[in-house]
Amino acid sequence: MAGIFKAYDIRGVVGKDLDEDLACKIGRAFVSFLNCRRVVVGQDMRSSSATMFQALARGLTRQGADVIRVGVCSTPMSYYANGKLGADASIMITASHNPGEWNGFKLCREQAIPISGATGIQEIERRVMQSDFTPSPAAPGTISSYDILPEYVEHVKQLAALQRPVTIAADCANAMGCVEVKALADLMRVDAMYDTLDGTFPHHEANPLKTETLTDLQQKVRAGDYDFGAAFDGDADRVGFVDETGAIVPMDMITLLIAQSILKKQKGIILYDLRSSWTVREVILENGGTPQMCRVGHAFIKQQMRAAHALFAGELSGHYYFQENYFTESSAMAVLYIANLLSQSREPLSAMIKPFHRYFKSSEINSEVKDPPAVLARLREKFCDGRQFELDGLSVELADWWFNVRCSNTEPLVRLNLEAKTQAQLDQHTQELLALIRAP
């Protein structure tokens, strides 16, 4: 049971790691920890989500909290509801892209401020394990329902700046993308595929970070006349893109396009994932913005965004964060920004991003190692002549290339990302680094 309390959420296999009794206790521990009185609760389309809601709500109300049920919604919609409705907290019942037998909870304070392992999940786990709950009030809390979709649709529409009709293909993956795309339906032609909610994920895993899950979308785009394609993950807080030819668009290229668009309207701070291409920082500067590098992980990024009052942040996993959405993700907003740009240009998406392929970049390369800290120590010594920093793992910048090596939180793995000015340099340094990382 303890293994379900993760760094960023609570997640496990229903019937094995997670059951109704545990969900009820999590609700009680949540209220006991936050002393919250109004809690927004949303849920995804999984077959267990309705049951999980009933059990969770039983625990929340037993501790005196009033539950505002926003029903089946995307995670970005639940974040928006938290802030818009002035709630004290929110919980989204979802296991994101995990298989259908999984479920879990994404937890937030007021204003959609995330609760991570270090900022509350560990304490909630302790309370659950020890049944350490505050005394239940004489009168339990209430459960009411609220339809947040119409307001979320209008919220997204405010960013529309379309100068011509735009047509997109959207892979909803039988998941919460089916709901998230409703915010776009009146703005552009959305030709959706796999747009029937089905928590068994009958066609493919809802994870655009895995390129093999984009195959059907690529085929659809190539066979039709689309400006681009968008693929949502299970709870629609991430989105991947393919251009009008069906080619996959790197997620840091989407970050710089959105940043460029935002900075034309307002100058300010833009956050970018430390694994992103050098080009992202360059484009932010070229457009009068202030770039700030951020570590990987939504809780860290949102905290840094709030502290810096950043306008936008992009993560290499397909999370795109907007100040307008309470410093949280909105996949619909990300899609709309790309549609806006294309409608204002005579160039297709492939041509629009071509000038930004200034360097040669690897994908993330995982290596299983016995002693990850020893690997980092070896790399620090080897590349002591480079500019080193440890925002997240070890990053080293040299004249013509850079790399980042991060340790997994849950496995004996290190994750390598690197970029160079030429393909030959990229190949050479990849081999060099992997030899050092994988050395016995």
C-alpha cells in the first residue's frame, strides 16, 4: 500500500494497491492535513473512477469538508475549477496514462497549488497508515455538483486570435482528451479520432511521449488535409503534436513557438525544461523575454512559475503551463496557441519550425546502473572544465555541446540528454558519455 504514495500523486492498481477503504482514508487524511472546507473533485473515465469518487467523498465529508463534484473532466479543467470556484483544495481522480486497471489521485491546495511528496503526500501517507485523523465534526460535509465545462470553454476562447479557418486531427485516446477538445470545437474544425470514453484504452496507451502511440494520428494527418495533429494523454494534461506532413514535432519546439507568441503580446519570464534545446533559450531572448531554466516535474515548475510570476512554461514531456490557468497545464490552450500562429502565417508548421532546428539533439537515453551517485561523481570529474550546475541531476555546458544526467527516483537508472552543434559531435559525445555511464 505504501508504494502508491508517489512523488507527485497517489497511484496504484485498483483491487491490489488501492481500494474503497483506502480511498476513504485518503479523503479523511487530506482534510485532516489541510483543514480544508470546500474541495473540488473531478474524475476521469476509468471504470473504477465513480466508485473511487464515492469512497473518497465519504472520507472528505466525514471530516466535515463540502465536496464540489465537477464530474468527468480533464485534469486542466479540475485545476481551473479549483481556482475559479475559490475552493480550498481539489482532487483529480485519475491515473493519467497508466493502464485501465490503475487509478489514483492528484492533489492540490487552493489556487491549484500542487501537493507533492515533499509538500504533503508523505504526511498524508503517514496519517493514512496510522489512522491519524482529526475528530470528525457532528455534522458531515455535503456533496454538490457543478458543470465547469462551459466556463472552461469560455476561459480558453479568450486566447483565440485566429485569422483563417484551421483544421486539426485530434487523437483523444478514448480518454479525457474527448472532453478537453470541447474547448476548441467552436474555434476550429476538430476531426477527432478515438473520441469515445473507454477506460480500457482499446486502441493504444494514452501517452504521446511514446512515439509509437502517435502512429495512427500520423497516418490520419498524412491521408487528410490538416494544419496539424494533436494527441492527448490519459487525463489530458499533456499533448503531443505532429505537423501537416505527419512528422512528430519535438515538444521543446512547441515550447518556443508558444513562448514567441506570448512574448509578442507581453514581455516577461518564460520557464523551460533544462532538457530543452539551446534554441529555446535563444528564442526567448530574441523575442525580448527573460528565460529561466527549470527542473523536471510539474510541482517544481509550478512553484517556480508562481515565485517568478512567469507567463508560461514548457516541459519536454508535453506539459504546457499557463499563467492564465492558475500556473497549471492546459492542453487546449497549447493547441489554440499553435492554431493561432498557423492562422496568422502563410507557412505550414513544418516550415515554421525548420529555422529552429539549429542543433542536433538526442532523445532521452536510459541506462541501468548499480550506483547512480557514483556515475554523477565520475562525470563531474571528467568534465570539470565545463560549466556545471545541479538544478536537476548534473548538467554540463561546453563550447559546442551540453548534457544532462538525472537519476530516476524509483529505479536504478540514469537518464541522459545531450545536444551538439553537429551530428558528428552528437554521435561522438553520446558514445563517450554512455561508456562512462555504463562502465562497470
